[in-house]
Amino acid sequence: MELPPQIKVFGAFFIYSFAMGSIFPRLPDIQTAMGVGEGALGLALIGSAVGTLISLTFAGRVVEIIGYRRVLLTAIPLLSALYALASWAQTPLTFFLLLLPVGLTIGAIEVIINVEADRVEHAIGRRIMSRAHAFWSLGFFAAGMVGSFIAQTGLEVHYHLLIMIPVIIVATLTILGRFEPAPHRAGTSTDEAPRFARPTATIMALVGVCLSAMLMEGAGIDWSAIYMRDLFNAEPFWAGLAVATVAGSQGVARFFADSFVERFSPVLVARVLLTVLGIGVLLAFFAPAAWVAYLGFALIGVGSSALFPLAMSAAAQQTDRPAAVNVAALAQFSFTAFLLGPPLLGFIGEHFGIQWVFGVGIPLVLLGFATAHVLSPKPVLREATS
């Protein structure tokens, strides 16, 4: 039976994030095996960030030439295999180098699934982008839960990730085996986006709106398991559960985000989310007990759920230059912060305490409040930036 195109998009987001998320509950084990601190581990994790940024910059044309179907069906299982290979690294430098091709693969997949979600959205006449990203979060949640259970059994991380490879292959072939990319949007340009889109003052203000969400989401993914181990001496299952908590709460919130934005103003929704995020960051920073930390992680997931999509919508509505250029400028700056920021937080965690990985989010939430007014669709704001 042929699956509807949106179900294939949701499946692609889920399988991709499940393949990607399997390693994060096991980072405490990888750190222990290498015998390094958070700073060195953070530098090693930048390998995937660098590879992703390179891929996002240059992969678009390559993917078009090779074909979306061929790349997607190869890249998702390949991602799982590359993570498994990286887990054998004995030093941070080796880990960094093995994560570079991981990042190159992630970038190619990101290009395909986000473009496909946009095209399917246009073809069926219904918004699916937020729900697609909800499935990304739920895939990460599922990977976090599976990884937590496996970690608790004591199975070495290498063998855990090797087991995931056939699982990902079967899931990819089952859900995406008959995948055919949706047609280009009618009437849109097929020209390549600029390699670098110069940010305007408004775009930088929009970066300020979503910066706390991007950094704290990444911090929750990269460091929450190590946080639980270091501060509360958590068993492997409970350490991995922290990663799943961030992703699961974020996924649930993303399912309902669009309806709230339609009912209320973007500025109000953003300020509510920033409040929730701020409370979550404070709980994670000051947590006197493990359950308080888990509550903080859940609120971080909810608070970070829709701030970036809100900022992207506002960027697209600016009238000072083409929407694609403004969207590219915001995406480049925000995604760079999302990829490079959280690994670098390892230095802060190593030198000041792991709770400071989340403590740095407090001023960033305040920055979001100060700049949230730029989400308003009032014509006055657009005239002021023209």
C-alpha cells in the first residue's frame, strides 16, 4: 500500500533523528573510555558541526545532481554506520575526524527532508513543517529511551551502535523504499541560494529571539546525560533519560505549536515560550534533586520548540529584500550557533561546573525577551528596516 507523501516525510524525519540520536545517551561512556574532560569532548563533537556546515553550504547542488531518492536511501543507513565507526575512537582528535563525515551526511539529509517537507506542504495545501519537526524530536526521544535501556545493560557503546545499523536499514527500506521526491514548487526559482547572506539589523534581532532556544536545545542533547551522571551520580538509564526528556517534551510541544500561533500573536507565543525556557534553565542550573533537573529538561524542550520557526516566519515576511535571502541569513547564523555553541559549552562545564552549561542560557533568554517585538507583523517594523 502506497503511503501518503506527508507520512513519508514524517517517517524520514523520525528515522533520521533515531539514527542520529542513538549516540547521545552514550556520550558519558565515550567520555569515560577516552578519559578526557568536557572541554576535550566538546572540541571533538565539533567535528560533526563542521561537517554539517560544509555540507549545508555545498550539498544542495550535489544532491540535485545525484537525486533525492538515491541520496536519502543511502545517507540515512550510512549515518548510522558512521556513528558506529566514530564510537570506536580512542582519542578526541580521532573522534573529531570520524565525526566529520557524520556531519557531511547530516547536512545532505537536512537539505533533502526540509525541501521535501516544503514541497509536500505546497502540494497538499496544508502546513506540515512543524509536525515534521515534531517527528524529528520524537525520533530523538525514541533513540534516547532505547539508548538508556541498552546503556543500563552494560553493553559497550560500539556494539549498541552496530546493532542499530540493521534496524535503521530495515526502517528506511520499509518506510522510504518507494520514496519519490515531490515536484518543485510551481513558479519558484531553482537558482542556488547565496553562499553567504548578509544579515540586517532585523535579522540579527531575530537571531537574538531564537538563540537561547537553539543553544539550550543543543546543550540538552549534548550534555544532559553527562550532567545527570556528574551531579547526581545517575545510573546509565537515568542519565540517558535526560536526553529523551528534552526531545520528547519538545516533540509534543511542536505538535500543537501551529495552532497556538494561529490563535495568538507570534510575540505573545514567543514570550510565553521564553518564560517556559527560562524557568527550565533556572531549574537545571539550581536543581537540588534529580527530579527537579528532569522537570527543567522537560521545560527546556517545550520552551525551545517553536522559537526558531517563529523567527523564520518573521524573516520571510520582511520586505527589505527577497524572502529567500533573509531566511538564508537567519538560518546560517542560527544554525551555526546551534551546531558550534553546545559543543563549546563543554569548556564552561569543565572549568566552572557542568550546571553552567545551562546557566549561560539565562542571559540569552533575557536577550530573547528584549528582541521578541521584532516578531510582530506590524507594517511599522517592516518600514523601519526598509
